[in-house]
Amino acid sequence: MSHHEARLVKCFRAVFAGLSDEQIRHANSTNVEGWDSVATVTLITLVEEEFGVEIDADDLEGFGSFDSLLAHLS
């Protein structure tokens, strides 16, 4: 697991505490119960803090999966 991936898993774990690391790596807004707009905003806020980046609110819809967030951060 890359350093970025491990840090992103940490963010996901904070929002979706019941998921295993493997489930997190395959997580998306359609296969994770409770992934709604509030969870998305919470997750993005944690990602911004963890990685020291700012994600434009207009881009939130494009981040509906672990992979999409990881690709953006890489």
C-alpha cells in the first residue's frame, strides 16, 4: 500500500468505521451504506486536512469512490 493510499484509508475509516481496509479500497457511493452527501462532505474535509489540499465544491460529484479520490491525490 502506498503512503497516499494508507493516508486515504485512514480518512475513509474515520467516516465509515465499519469497513475493513479491503472494503475501503473498493468503496464507492453505491456500495457503501450511509455514503450520502453529508458523508461526502465529511470525507472531503478530512482529506483536505490530511493532505493539505483544497478540493473545489464543484468537483465533489467526481469523488464518489476511493479510487477517484486516490487518483486525484496522486
